[in-house]
Amino acid sequence: MEMMIYAILSLKNYSGNLNALLVNMQDNDGMNLEAVSFDGIAAVVSNIEKTSVIADKSNAIAYAGVIETLMPYFTLLPMRYGSIMESTVMIEKMLERNHDEMQQILEKVENKFEFGLKIFCDSEKLRSELSIKMQEDTIAPTNHSTETINSVFREYVNKKLKEHRLEELMLTYVDSVAAGINEYLDRWNAISKFKKMSTAANIIDAVFLLDKDKKEALIRAVEDLQKQHASLTFILTGPWPPYNFVDFTIK
Amino acid sequence: MHDNVIDRSKDITILELLDRVLNKGVILTGDIVISVADVDLVYLGVKLMLCSVETMEQLKSGKPIVEK
């Protein structure tokens, strides 16, 4: 029997009975959760058969459910699904070995939530609008000889140039939307990670780590931005445990 | 239209959750043990899944699907 690790908790501000809390929470297989503690931090674990660690939807959702149930009580570092060690003794040694680094990251994410923001566009419509704008902005070409105008090479270069300009316009547009978001994030000292143009339709895929008390302000800001960019679809998700802000590999 | 947005946002929330649980979080070196089920495999990578959402929408709207 192995031990599945769900999260590393900070016990700094928790005065309740951790084991009593965990007894009331059961994971998806009905196994009891337990805590392995070391000097102010604890790993929440449960017994598990290695063969039952299958990456399917129900297991992943159940695993996330345990972490989210812990989230209101503790500052925590969520573990990736499938993190398994052989015994509580090994887990305790692991906590001891990684204690300082874990404490540092726990401090970084203390009193903070993660949010995800995805922004979608109708890519064909947006490209067509930008293409019209590009044509309007383009200065009419000067006269060339018939030979040059009909040149296949020139046609090809013009086509590529147009595509390149359209890409540039798309990026400028996406940057302007991102700048609107960053204006708010800077005000709140949020940490953020942005991916632009993940797919043709998903123009922005961002995650933020910000103070818990900024949640309502974030929702209002996204509503405002949605009004400013009516042709885009803003999808805000969260609050999440800080999955995207715990870049740490346990030794 | 509004219902579509809600459905899509539910799908995205599930994808976001799966992406986080399976792909983010603290890593335990060498001990990630995940079997892949023959059926009900949900994780293909968010980018791929989002592409398939796009593809489904193109199908629904009757627009031609352009392979990228």
C-alpha cells in the first residue's frame, strides 16, 4: 500500500485539530485522509494502491476536491495528481528535507488565490476586420511597369507581406487587450503569467495570483473589460489553489 | 447564444481543473505514477482540447474546417 499526497499545508495560522478535520473528509475511494507533520508544515495523504492511480476525469476531480476542501482552512501547496510515496516515514523525511523551500513558497502564496482568465474571439471575424483596417491604412502603390505588376514573385511577396502585417495587427490588438488587464493587475500587485494566441480563437490564456480580498474587484474588472471588448468572450475561473505558482520539484 | 457561453464556460472550467491537477502543482521527482485508462481518457492537453472545442463549433455553425 502506497501513500498518495494531496497537498502540503502550512499549520502556522491553524489552531484546530487537523486530524479531526481530515477524519470528516474522505477521498473518492472512501479511504481516510491523514496528516504527516513536520515543524509547522503537514502533508495530507491517504493510502492508495498504485494500480488505481488512473488519470481519468472522476479521479482527477475527486483529487482536486480534497485540495479545494482544504483551501479555506490552510495556506497550501497543491501536489500534482499521482504524487506517491511508499510510507509515512518517507513522507516525514521528505518534509524535513524540503522544509525551508516549502515554507518560502507557502509564504509567497499566503492569503492569495489563483484565477484563470481565458479570452476568446471569433478569429475569422477579427481577422477580416483587421484586414479591412489594414487595407484602409495602406498607401496606394505607385505605378509599376506591367512586367513587374504581373510578376508571380511580386504577387507572392505581397501576399506574404499582407499575412505578416495581419499577424502584427493581431498581436498589437491582443497586446492592447492584455495591457488593459495588466493595468488592474499592477494596481493589485498581482503575479501573472500570460500566454497569447494559444489557438486562433483563444487570444489570451492568463493566470493570476492575487490577494484573497481582491476577488470581487477582479470580477468587476473583468466585467468592465468585457463591456469594453464586446466582440470578445471573457471567461474567468477560480478561485483556485495556487497550482500555477508553485514551481517546485520535491527532492 | 447565452446558453452556449455557459456550456462552454463549464467545459472550460473542467478543462482548467484537469489541466491544473494533472499538469501543474508541486512535482515529486520520479514518483508521478499515472496509468492511462483505456476508456474515459480525458486529458489530451488543454491546447488540443480547445482546438477540438473550436472544431465542434465550426461543425455546428456549418463552416468548413480548415486543418492547421
